[in-house]
Amino acid sequence: MSSAALSIDLAALVANWRALDAMTACETGAVVKADAYGLGIERVAPALAHAGVRQFFVAQVNEAVNLRKLLGKGPQIYVFAGHMPGDSGLIGVHELTPMINSVDQMLRHVESLPDGAFGIQLDSGMNRLGMEPAEWAALRDIAIGQGPSLVMSHLACSDEPDHPMNPHQLNVFKQMAADVNAPLSLAATAGILLGPDYHFDLTRPGIGLYGGAPFNDADPVVALELPVIQIRDLEPGETVGYGNTWVAQRPSRIATVSAGYADGLIRAMGDAAFTYAGDMPCPLVGRVSMDLITVDVTDLDTDLTGDPTHLSILGPYQSVDALAQATGTIGYEILTSLGGRYTRMYRE
């Protein structure tokens, strides 16, 4: 096969949702924004719905419209961006639930969809989305009178369990949501791991579903095999790739592999990352280019195995987060950058 193969284990993804759900005594939703973190919402969302998810979260209304077409009526679909100008028709027709972030959004929603469902997003200290305490105080009675489906906030430092921002935001959220007669939500994946105080009525895991940190007990969901186009022998002093950034220090064998930054193997990987031939690490060398990477396979015992036809960059020997750490980023970026040229194979 000439294209790289991205394998996505839907059974593992569902097992991760069930494991996170079992950690709480409340309802567990699922975040499927950014095309289910790059893994394909067309397959991921129905698998989660079949497993019992009834509360889904996306970032933008166009994602929510696509999700409603996939799931049909029934599941509630929340839009983090809220009720943006020009979205009223789509929100109404597709029965979406915008998370209201401001007075302007609240007025827009009440005026255009007075009977439409909505949620409220509160800013408990992250300063990104949601109403700040003063704004919420001015709008609170009106909003509560309209009957929100959910009141939520988002933790800024939940992946650092001992960070003082966690209890601070918890206390602010409790104060802002005091006496609110609506379901409450504060915890995404890392918030679930902080314990019951953060769970409230609904949790909304994202990265943990897809096998990412900080849910270290997650089952791996993705594997990525890259085809080798050719292997060449280099003498000491010869260089590889654009800019001559890698110079052979010994007689070397270099594999040219069919994948590059157009496929989500970000250029920053450089020679910090590894591929694997079985359990044998093989380092990237030279710059990542648009369609190709180059890999040092000198140390492979080809007398036993022959030249590799494929190399693994995600799989049992290198997780999404291990690859991210090696390249100075986070697992979220690795997953959501996975390109559209891969041959995708789903396992139920």
C-alpha cells in the first residue's frame, strides 16, 4: 500500500469512555470537536452513542449540524462557541444547545429562539470563554428564569493535580452556581481524575477517550504505519534532506518514508522523534518535508528481518503523548493534525 495506514480502535475508545464514566456517580458526556480529535466523527460519535452517550460537545455550530445528521434526534449537542451571529437558523432547525458566553449571546438567543434550549458557560478564572462574575450577576436572574439545560465552566490547570488554580476555580464555580436549578459541569478528562468534588452532575471527557494523557490508564486508540518508499546507503559526510541539517557520521542506511507535515507529522519533529520497526527504535533524520520523512535504519538486523516495508510512528511502542513529548508539543496537536491522506481502518 502506497499510503500510510491509520488504525483507529473504536472498541478501545468506548472502553475508555466506560472507564471514565465508572469513576463518577454522575452522567458522562463526550467531547467530539475537531472531527473527534482528528479520528473521524462519522465513526466515533455513533460508537459512543451506541455505548450510551447522550450529551455531546463540539466547538462550532457547523460541527454540531454534522453531528446531528449523524446521530438524529435524541442526544443533546452543545456548542461551546455559543450563539454566534448568523447561527440562529441552524441552531433552531437542528435543535442544538449553544453554551451562552455573554450578555450579547443571551439577548440574541432569547430574541431569535425564545423557546430554544441553551446552556450557560461561566468564567471561573481561565479568562477564555464564559461570563465573568460581574456579568453573570447582572444576567443571572434572566438566564435562570429561561431554564438553562446546563451551567458549566472549564478548568485551566486540571492536568496538574496539585496546582492551586484547581481548588480556586472549584470555589469560584460553586459560588457562581449557588442555588442554580440546572445540571452543573466543571470536569473534562483531567477534572474527572481530580476526584468527586469536581464531578457535579455531568462530566465531559475529551482527550482521555482518544487514549491521551493525563488518563494514563487509557487503552491506546490509534496506530499509524508509514510505508517505506526506498532505502539508500550513505557514506560518512553525506547529508540528508533540505538544508543539509543531518550529516552521516558513519556508513548509514536511510529509509525514505511516505508521510510528512501535510499528513500531520509536524515539522518540529525533526530528528527528535522515532519510528519503530517492530520494537526497534529508528530515529528521524533531517527535516520533515511536505510528503516525506527520512529515517536512520542502520542498526536494524536486516539479515534476520529484511529491509522494513513499513515503519510505525504510533503504536504499542510509542504513544501519542510520547511522540508529542519528543517533539515539544502535546498529544492534542498530534491527534488533531493527522491528515486526510491516510488510509483509515476502524476496528469495532
